Amino acid sequence: MPSSDQRALLGAFVRARRQSLAPEGHGRRRRTPGLRREELAARAAIGTTWIAWIEQGRDVRPSAETLSRLADGLNLSAAERSYLFELAQRHDPSRPPSAQAMSSAPDALAHLVDALPWPAYALDPAWTVCVANGAARRLFTGLFDEGDVAPNLLVYVFTHPAARDLLPDHDMRARRILAEFRRDFAKSVGDPRVQQLVDWLKANSQLFLDGWEDQSVLAREGGTRVFQHGLDGLLHFSQHTLADVERGDFRFVYLRPASVGMSSAAA
């Protein structure tokens, strides 16, 4: 549910956008700027009361469809539309399905991943690896062996035998990864692709199911990550995670070797 601060911001934003729109068919200037609530209601095909309640920051919960019509009626840009849905804590029904959007990473992330000599990769909202450099492909043994199947970090950690060999403290690491994913999941509620992934993992991994029912939530924090690599031996990295500016639901992750001597081993 949106907080009172979010509702207030949403109301102020809708009111400002409404007042910035020129009314149709009016040649002379009005005393008050922009559209009246009744005129916006007609354009958006929603009730005037809804608009009043939203602008007043009332504790109401308009549906995603209502918000979509409101965004259309306000002629919002893509960035403005995203802002409106974020404040309202709703999934935009006009947003492209994740399965289509994940075919490639945002350009900024792809360039960053390719530029680093250390293991680096980007995750989409379902934590599918949408781009990875050569160092990451070498480090995560088995993750990229499925050919045309998109590699997914959660599927790998919870179901691939190679992950148990690679992560010395596998079960603890897996539960932490799940708790970090749950925090991101709140932004993807309503995304059928992400929900399908969660349902599949609950049915195919007891460890995932137990962790999901624990309701643990953690932020993605940096810190030391240890890997027992089959060829390169014991490796220590410092992990860092960043969000993409344009697509906040994408994550850029890189693993900086804990010492210069390990840099060549992970390359």
C-alpha cells in the first residue's frame, strides 16, 4: 500500500499535470489554469470523484486500469507514467511483458559489463542474466551451458548441481540470494513472467520453498563472496550491485577480486 507521503506526492503530481493541460475548444483564458476535474474525468473515462480523491491524497487504491486511463488522459510521457505507477504501487498494464523486454540488457549496462576485466553481469526483474562478460561465464560453471535457454541466477543457485560445488556455503548463500530477490519481487508483483518463475522454483526446490515461506527480505549488499572453482581453486571477490538509471528493475553486478593475484584466475 502507498504511504501517506506517496499518496501526497501522487496527488500533487496529478493536480500539476492536470493544470498544465490546455482545455479543448476554449479560446479565451480561464481564471484557473488547465483542465477542470470534470474535463479530465471525461478524457480519462473515470469518475470525477476518483480524481478528487487521488489529488487530495486520500487513502484510496485505484486499480492499475484506472491509473492507466488517468495517465492517458494526462498525456504523460513514459518517465511520468512510470513515476505515477511507482507512487501508486501498481504495475503498469501497458508495460511490455518481461519476456519481451529481457532479450537484451539496457545499453549502459551492456557497455559496463563488457568494459570490466572482472566477472560482471546484469539481471532483469526475473533475475535472468541478460548479459555477462567472459570472466563471469568462466566463474559460474554450468550457468551458461543450456544453449538457447536464458540463464537464470535463481534457477541456477537452487537447482543446478554445479552451484552446490561452486558455493562453499551453498544453503546459506542461497537463502540470502532469495531474501534479496524478494525485495525486488515487490516491484514485479503482477508480472506473469516473474510469478511463473517463483511458482516453478517453489515446485522444484524444497530449499526455495522453505526460504520463500520464511518471508525474509534483505537489501543487496556488497561484501566478500567466496567461490570454490573447479579449475581456479578457491576465489575471493568483493561483490558490488548497482541499479540501472533508466530501468531501475535491472541490476548490474560485478565481482572485484579481493587481491591482484586472483584477478588473472577469474579472467
